[in-house]
Amino acid sequence: MNSYFLKDNTLTPTFRIQFDFLGYTFRPRRSKDRYGCLFVNFTPAISRSAAKSIRQMIHRWRVQLKSEKTIEDLARMFRPVIQGWINYYPSAFQPIANHLDRFLARWAMRKFKRLRSHQRRAMHWLVRIAKRQRFLFLHWQAGFVPPTGAIGAR
């Protein structure tokens, strides 16, 4: 895929160079050095296929159908898998955590009558639980608590 960019007031052709390896996509990205200057660095990030397979795995868990379980049971069930994801993709875990939180909100909507048909209210409930019991889910413990400003946004 050819593209052009402006360098020193001249158009220079560039080619998109990237490859996937072990769940990461390596490609040129902008980075900042310790002085705040921008430069191009060949850095890794989670690949699209790896992120998609993680989202599909969360979907296959069918969390929303486990309404007989408590939130502590769910945390215990998914703890080893979430720990592995956090260890392997530490910098790119925020979108995965948001996806998992949306599924937990769907679980809460089925479990509690007052949250039924109220996705926004379910996310608020989840935020309160995350602030009160931060140790419950590992992604909350690692700092990926659902933000209150993005409630209801997709």
C-alpha cells in the first residue's frame, strides 16, 4: 500500500511496513523521547487478530447467561485468563477491559431487576462496585476501572 508524506517540503513515497508476530503488530509509530521530541520508532502493539480473538473468547464465556453466579464467582472464574492477558498485553489492555466491563454490565442487567433494560444504570452500578471492591477483578486492580465519563458510549 503506497502512501506519501511531506518531508523537508518534498513529497517522498513511503511503503507501509508491518508484520505480526506472537500476537503483536510491529510497525513504525510515533514516540516521544525523554526530552519530549517526537521520532519514529518501530514499536509493537496488540495485533488486530489477537484483539479480535480475545473479544471472541469473552463473548464465548456467555457471561450474561450466568445470572445464578455472584460477581465474586465470576471474578474467580475469569481471574487466571485475565491475569494472562494483562501480563502479555500490558500496554494495550484498556480496550479489552472496556469490552469485559460491557459484558459484566450485561450480566448485571440480567441478574438485577432494577437494572433490566438500563445499560447506563448497569454501567453506573459496575463503576460503584469497581471503586468499592477494586481487588475483585484483576483488570480493576491493575488500574483499568470503567470510566464514569464514557458510560453508554460505544
